[in-house]
Amino acid sequence: MGTFTKLLQGAIPLTSYPYVGVSEACNLCGSAEKATLSEYDRRIKKLRTVICLNCGLQRTDPMPTQAELSDYYRLSYRFDYQLAGTKPPKFHLKRSVNLAEKRLNWLLPAISEKANVLDFGCGSGEFLKACKDKGHKVTGIEPGQDYANFANETYGVNVKCSVWSDTDLGDEKFDLITSFHVFEHLRDPLGAMRWLVSRLAKDGVITIAVPNMIPHTNGRKMFERLHFAHVHGFTPVTLELLGKACNLELDPRVQPTGTDMVFRKSAKKPTKLKTDPTYAQAMSKSYGDSNMLGYFLTGRWIVDAFARAGRDIRDSFKSSK
């Protein structure tokens, strides 16, 4: 199936995405117990999202295989998700520069001068540049060749173009590891977090930012975040649980903001992960109260779709000056 055909198929409501996938247990706790949250995504396309009834982590079911995800990211993702081609849209760059400065300022209480920084899923490299400008040593990991090349050539930073499981960092350890809106895209967030922890310096910190999947009573915010690129969904509870599964604790020097969290290594010995099925079941019920049918019947999804398209067109074609 050609790229254009896949893009077209991915845009038609009430149809399925062009993938088969596999049914898997929860990546975080290993439980197979689940409940369906939605059979559709924000485009009103068929895409089942389930919640683990043991820990509350959300996932796409069936889960796309790694080959299917790799194919999507290689051929369709940037255009499908942002209407972007082989380089970052101009307005997107301006926004990313501003956001990078805000993120670095937020992290200042937890990082030292001349820190060794790793940005996991660094995109076009604006956060790396912000850190480099402050005197930090920087390394990025970005699987997209075009964006990795852009970061290297535009900002003169060190970006390795590879997926995390294939990245060779030698024996290097990092004082600050960041990952901004990446973990929701990963088939194996637990494996990725464990790998990052293995690269963390003794007194280093890891910051993870992901969309907050706490439901809203009108259903809109939840379903706005359901789409093919997001194969896992986190709430503050499940993101903190991911950290605990890797023997991390929240760093008290930086106040969490929803699902933007900073972790450090725990001084305690690792213990068996403790989950709360009552939380997971309560979350499942609260999602049931988010009215997908009402969201569909009011036509709000059409308004939101045009708003996203307008934003992407602006980001792609509006001058950044």
C-alpha cells in the first residue's frame, strides 16, 4: 500500500487504520485484565483503547507491531500528525524554542552547572540547543533521519539517529535525561525507562512529560488525545508508577505539573511493584462517564479536526519572524 493511500485511509472516519497488531498484556504490570475505554479515536476512526484493570495504564489494543509502527513513522507520521515534510515547520520551530526555554527554567533546581544532558526523542533539537547555550554538554536520540540531520546541521549538536534499543552510548552517564512527549509513542515504555535509568549518573535526574489522560466530564479532552501515534496513555498515578517500577522517586526540588515529572534514583532497595486495582477500576468507570457518543453527535469532533488542521497549516506555512 502506497504512502498516499495509507494517509487517505488514515483520514476517513468510521474506518480502521491499515494495521493488524497483536494483543498484549499490560507493559507496566503484566496483567491481562482490561476494560475498553473507546472503540474510536479523535478522528472517529476505529481504534480500540483499553485500560489495565490492575494498574490503570492505557494502551492501544491490538497493539501495533514494531514493524507497523516503524513503517508508520518512516512513511506517514510527520505529515499525518503535523502536516510536516522533511524539515520542521517554521512556526513550529519558533514555538519549540520558547518551550525549550520554559522547560529548562523549570528544571534548573535539579541540575548542576555544566551538566551532561541526554534528550531522548529530541526531535529537531531546540531543547538541546537551549542546554548547549547554557554551557551544558548535550546528546540527543532521534529516530527520524530528517529531524536528526536538521538538529545536527542547524544547531551543531550531537544527535544519534536510531531507536533507543539500538543506540550505543558507550559507558557515558548523564546528569539530566529528558523525554518530552515521547513515552506515549513507545510500545515498551517500561523497557525504555529501564534503559534510561542505566544511563543515569548517581545523582542525576530524569524528566518525563506525556499527555495527561485524566478524563474530562464532557469527553472532549480524553478523545482529543486518542490517535494512532499514541499507543500508551498515562495519568499522574501511572506515570509515577512507571518511575517506581524502575526504583525511581519524584525529585522534591521540582514540583510535578500533571504528567510532567522529574525523577531521581531512590535510596531504598527495589521492591515488588505495588498496584492499586481499585484506582484502575475507578478510572475505568470515570472514562465511561466521558460521553464519546455526545462528542460525536454534537459534531464537536469536526470542529476540533478543523482546528488541528488550521494549526498545522499555520505551523507549516506561516513565517516564524
